[in-house]
Amino acid sequence: MTIRLWPRSLFGRLALLLLLVILVSQATAIYLFRQDRAALLARQFSDTKIVQLKALRAGLAAAAPTATSATLAQFGEVYQARIVPADERRFVGGQPQNRVLLELQERLKAELGPQTEVRIQPRLQLLWIKLQAGEHAYWAGFQLTPRPGDDAQSRAVEWSLIALVVLLASAFAFARYLARPLRQLSDAVSNVGRGQSPAPLPETGPSEIVSLNRGFNQMLASLHQAEQDRALLLAGVSHDLRTPLSRLRLAVEVGTRDERERAAMVGDIEEIDKIISQFLDFARDQRDAPLEPRGLNDIVADVVERYRRGGGDVRFAAGEIPMVALRPTAMSRLIVNLIDNALRYGAPPVDVTTRRAPDAVVLEISDRGQGIPVDQVERLKRPFTRGEPARSGAAGAGLGLAIVDRIARMHGGSFDLLPREGGGALARVIIPLGNEPGR
């Protein structure tokens, strides 16, 4: 499993970039604070402090070698330092690494003698200075941390943490603000890819986002206009074709005496009429049609009854399903296309069933034909695509399944073609109950 340190989303990358910038700025501020603190510490050892150190050294030299712990404590109280003999305390801290403290050590050596040394004890916040007082040496430790309640370093750390939290929260909110229009655009593009028509995006915000959303809205308008133009074109072509077809059929009925030839001509005319009807169905976009709470079983029963009256071997097994928000005309067209497809390309009997799934209503229409290869399912859902004529033995416009798929998606559902157990094909339409009114 590969761990990705660089986020995929723009929001994640922007948040990470802001976080890195904040961390670098905080680290720089802390470094500069430490440098300034060291410089402040060095400034504390001004000429006055050095005079005090010289006085302390003279006092220690006068008290030696009879200086007791009490005497050293008195000196420490006067000069506000901890004083211990050098031979009693070998280790008092580490060598200073800071440039300012190194410069301080050189200055003290120049003022107090070459035997002077400086040590730093960070854990106890002590600065130790070795003084040579006569024949004896002493360590004088000066407290670096101010009085309790006046710890500048602790306050600086606390304020740095507060500033870091505020900056991180601000960066998070700012990153979400910048990434929100792109998430909206991504959702809108996904909806267009699923065949839906999203609402226009707001043309507000940064100029780049405004320009991008304006272009997307123009694209939506162009697609909508193209849909309207296509529907108008197909409707006009279909209307112009049906008029001469009607006259041709009348001429066949009146003028042809050969019954077989006349039946064949009438069959061809009816086939052309069905193809034109499919063109019209495909051209119509009923997305603007209102959703109505309807029982799917009632719509299926009406369609199946029409086929039975026409002699079709269609059977219906109704399950217990709830009312669903449907576009009745579009759903009736979906059922008709699936039954026509089963009768034309499959073999009777055609079984129609409805049932309830955990969160959906399921419609299944199956036949006993040769079935559909799995690798051909998605291809057959595309417009103007038909199965193999040699296998099906029927012609058509290749729009039936494309219309079914569009209507299913228009209801927020899905359409699948599956092999039927025992042979044949099974068409399954799933309508989610989230589409149900009041949910």
C-alpha cells in the first residue's frame, strides 16, 4: 500500500501549503526570539554587571581560604547568584554554542582574566561564570529565567501556540472558501456526465472562478439549445415523413389486390412508423414534466393489458411496492420499449415482475431468447445501436434501450441487462425510494 504525502485534492494541497508556510514562519519567529533573548542576556552583562563581578571576585579572594558555605550564601544573596567552589563542582553545564554567548565569554575573559569561563545549563536556566579569586576558583550561577509569573519565554511559547492555532483555523477556512467553487463545478460536471441538467453556477468570487463558471454556464446553455434544436428537427422530420406514409398506406390498401404483398407493404409501413415513433420518443426530454406519486404496478398493469389484448404472451407478477414519484408517461414508455425489445429480439413468454428492495423499487422484464452477451450490454445502451441482425432477425432504429436508460436515470435510478437463469435476457430497472414524495 502506497502512502501519498501530497494530497490529491486542491483543498488538501492548499491547506498543506498554508500549514507549511505557517510552520516555517513560526520556526523563524522562535529562532529570532531565541537570538534576541541571547542578545538581551548578553546586554544584561553591561559594564555595571562586570564591575559587580569584579567586586564579587575581590570579596571571594578576601574571604578565601576560610570561606564557609554561609559566607558564600551571603555573597550569593548580595549579588543574586549561586556560588560554589570550582573543586566541589566539576560539571555545571555545557559550553555555549550561541554566537552571542561566545562573544560574551571573550569579553569576560578580557575584563576578568583568561581563566574566566562561561557555561550554560538550559534545563535549570542558569548561566555559570568561573571566577579566579586569588588562588581559588569559584562558579557563580546567575538565573536566566525571570521571577515566577514573569517568564517571558513561557509567555512567548504560549502566544506562539495561540497564534499557530488561529492561523491554522484561518488557513483551513480560507482553503475551504477557495475550494468550494471548484467542488460545485466538479459536482455540476458529474451531473452533466450522468445526463442531468444542473442549475447554473454562481458567477461570484475570484475572477478566475467567475470566468470558469461563466464558461460552464454558457456551455450548459449551448447544450440545452442543442437539445431543443434536435427535438425540433426530429419532430419536423417525423411529421413530414408520416404524411406521405399515411398516403402510401391508403394507396396500398386500395390499389393492391395481392393479400400477401399488401400485408408485407403494410408491415414495412408500420415498421417505419415505429422507427419514427422512437425518434420522437428519443427527441422528447420530459425532465421538466412534474413528478407524481403513482403506483408502478398500475402503470405496468395497463401496459401489459394492452399487449394481452393484442395477442402478446406477456405475464405480470405484481409485488407489494410503495407509491413512488414518477413521470407516468415516461415510465409507461420505458415499459413498452422493454416489452417490445423482449418480444422482438427474445422469445416468449415475457415475464414482468415488480418487487421492493431495501431502498428501491425494482422492475424486471425477462424473456426466453438467446440472451445478450455481457460485453455487449453497455454498447446496446448507446443510441442508434442494435444487436446482430443475424441473431435477432429484426431491424429498428436502435433507440429503445437508450430511451430506457435515459428515463431510468431521469428518475435517479439505473438500468441493467443481465443473463436470465435458464436462458434468455433479464432487463432490470431500479428506482430508488429516495425519489419518493415526502422523503
